[in-house]
Amino acid sequence: MLAGRLPFQGDHDQTLIYSILHKEPESLLKLCPGLAPELDHIVMQALTKRLADRYKTMEELREDLAAIAEGLKPLKAKPRPSEPERSIAVLPFINDSPDQENTYFINGVMEEVLGNLQKIKALRVISRTSVEQYRDSKKSVRDIAEELGVNYIVEGSAQKFGNAFRLRVQLVRADPETHIWGDSFQQKIANVEDIFDIQIRIAKSIAEELKAVISPEEKKRIERIPAADLAVYDEYLKARSYVYDGRREVMTKALESLTGAIAKNPGWAPLYAGLAEAWLWMQQNAYEQPSVAGPQIIENLNKALALDPELAEAHYLSALIAQLVEWDWEKSEKEFLKALAINPNDALSRGLYAQLLLILHRKDEAMAQRELAISLDPLNPFMKLLDIGTLLQAGEYEASLALAEEALAEDPDNFNLNQMIEIAAYRLKRYDKVIRAVRYNLPFALEEEAYQEIERTYRESGIVKAYAKIVERLETYAESQPVGFHDMTFRYLVAGQPDKAMDWLEKGFEMHDPLMTYITTPARYYDGLFGDPRFIAICEKMNLPLP
């Protein structure tokens, strides 16, 4: 091979296919600076994604190669302008209705259009959370596209008067700003099919304009009409808007709306998936105990999958539970891949799949999935946090620390950011940063006097003695309050007390702590225990690859 490597990289089928569909191969002139530019033109023409631009026959390719060999210019191959990636962001639709209570409905239409586009593998579609930041924005299409890293923008506005609905949508190329396609839709809404017919037509039109091939399976998924009547679909849209709110009283309304909708239409899978997600966030936000929320999550998830095996969000939740709760790596990967087959543009599924791959010591694949994930939802604070954590789990301490410190500038007391800074800085032996970070990520508030004592101990006697002081306080706290195994294990290791660290790791296994899944990742949090027979025994029980 001219470059000594393949033009498209990927250790896993999914990442390789994505590279082939979405990425351009690196110029041979970058990899082999002494190469004739004309040979680069030939190779790039042979690899172009547009069939019409490739060599029509092997004879044409042979003639150009022969011309290069004789010191002549190739006849067919020409330098060509790079084609823009089919990357797209659907901005929040403007509600032109006099009644602003219709906003949830307009948002639901926008989400369904976005969701249909996300099902097309040939497109890279930015997630809702990132585009939501541009609601009511006065920024230009070009500026928004640049911030999101896309080439195309979809804009829309809608009105709803009773059962009458009007929608205007346009597709714009960002640079140069060019109107590519637009259409208006107006009709009475008698049933849910009327709404979905419009949404399906929009997605197909956009894909056609961008020359994005829609596979038969993708077409089938896009054209599915929900098994729900108009009233139930309306309740579903309201409930989804409640779930994203985050406040306890509003999330409670989401549970009530979904439960009421199920009573009217018990055969529609997204209602159960919505309930599972709502209960998951109730538990995540500490609004409900795991003993109460957990069974609700599992029950509703199983119902959703039984009713609709093609529901992407149900497979994502199933993958997450298999990873963090059941410790079933094979099932988790199978469910992640199923979710991504249905929705290849699901940023969260890709981001969490990356972490599963790190658990399985498949770092190259993990980093490819991590890159895809952040490109699909670049402005989502949670995705940024997940990205930093993935880099840390991968052992990329410098990159993780740099991004964490950048995010910390906007939120200095953030528990999760300081926790990741503590670990990354320790691995890099930047102990001043470790001591600053630990102040904000202990399970209890550290008073000024106590912090000053720890800092003074560090300056006078070093990091090991300082952490001995920290674990003393953690031990006192753990006598009356629950403490996660990681809080104790990592810090006992820094304090030079591996036996106590191992005792707490065993407690984590007994408690089935979800963080146990990360004990052998490339981050090497617990490398001081890797030779301990008790550590090896736990890894074998969890079916984890040994470090």
C-alpha cells in the first residue's frame, strides 16, 4: 500500500462502516509528502463517495496510472473540491400560534422530524439538547453551523389552531448560506397519521436533497405510524416535555400523564419506555429510592420491548441496565448495537457504549465511539461530562484534565468535575491540583480549618501523609453514613494502605456497586491491587478482563 495503512480505520464493524460512509480518507500527500500530487488525485478519485465521480472502468484507472509512470498528467483524475459531509442540525421550530401552550406540540413535531433523520446512517444529525440552545437565537445560520460542526441547517415554524395545523420547513446550506429546499404543509388533523405523514415527507425530502441513501430497513422505520390515537399521542408529547424539565413536581406530572395514556392505550410501546425513563431520572435525581424506582424501570422496560422490539430507547435502557446492574457484558453490547442499528445518531448510546468497550479493554473502538458521540451532541453539558469521564477511563489523563479544568471554570464547585480532576492530576503527579480538587468532591463538606490542615500536611510531608488525613475523616464519616467503595478504595491506595483499599473493593462487589464495572479499565485506578489474589478473584467473578 502507498501509505502503509488502510484509508478507513475501525477495529469494529460499526466504526469502520461509519468511517466509510461519513469520513474522507486523509490525503496521501500528508502521509507521504514526497508522493506525486497526480497519484494522490488518482487515489482520491477512486475512493470518492459519489459513484458518478469515480472511474467508470478499470481501463480508465490503468491509463491514468500508466500516464503517471511515464511522467505525464493523468487524463481522468483531477483535483476536486471536497464534498461537504452530510451533517445536519434541526433547530427548534418557531411556534407562531397565538396560544403558546401549543409549544409542546410544535416541539414534538420538531423532535419527530429530527428522530426520523437520525435513523438514516448516511447523515450525521445533531442531538436535541445541543440544538435547544439556539431557541430564539439571533445568530446567523453560518455561526450556528460552525458552533455545531455541521454543514446544513433545518429551520421551521408552525401554527396550530384547534385541529388545524400549518408547518413551514426549509433546508439551508451554511457556507455559503444557500437555500436548498423548502415546503409548506397545511391540513386538518383528524388522527395521528396526519401528523406523521407530514414528518415522514419532510425527512425523506431532506435526505433526497442531500443525496443520502435510505436503506429499505431505514425507510421501514421512518414510515412506521404509532399505534396510538391523537389524544394519547398528545399526552405522550406533553409527558416528554415534562421529563426533560428535571424538577420533581414536573416529573411527577410526567409519570401521571404516561400512566393515564397507558390506561387509554395499553398497547403502545413508547409509553412504557417513557415511564421507564421517567422512573430512571426520578431515581437518578434522588427523588425516589432505588427499591421503589428499580422495579418500575425493569417492568416498564420489559413491556416496551415485548410490544416493540424495534424501539431504540428501550434497547438503550436495556444495555445500560445490563452493564451497570446485571454485569452482563455480552448482553449489554448486543443491546447497544441494536439501539445504534435503529438510531445510528444516538449520542448517548454511543457515549455509553464507548465506556462499555473500555471495560472490555477495546480502547481503539471506544475512542472512535467517543468521538462520534461528542460530535453528535457537542453542546450538551452531560455529554461533555461523559466525554471527560470516557477520556479518563481510557487513561488519556492530559486530555481529560484539560477539558475538566475548562468546564470547571464555569462551575468551580462541581463535584463530578473535581472528582475527575483529582484522579487525572494524581496519575500525572500534579499533586497541587489533586489537593485543590479533593476539597470539593468528598461525600461531606470539608470545613476550612480541616482543609487547611490537609493542605499543610501535603506541603510539609507530601501527598501520602495528606491522604492519610483524608481517609481518617472518611472513616469517621463512614461509621454513620453510607460511602461508595470508590471514595475509600482510591484514597486508601494514595495513602499507601492497600489492604484497607482491598477491603473496600470487596464491599463494593458485595453491594453490587455500578462503579465496580470500571475497576480494570485503562484508567488503572486501582493498579496497586492488580496483583492481589482477592482482586483477581473479583475480576473472575465479574467476568472482567484482567488488567
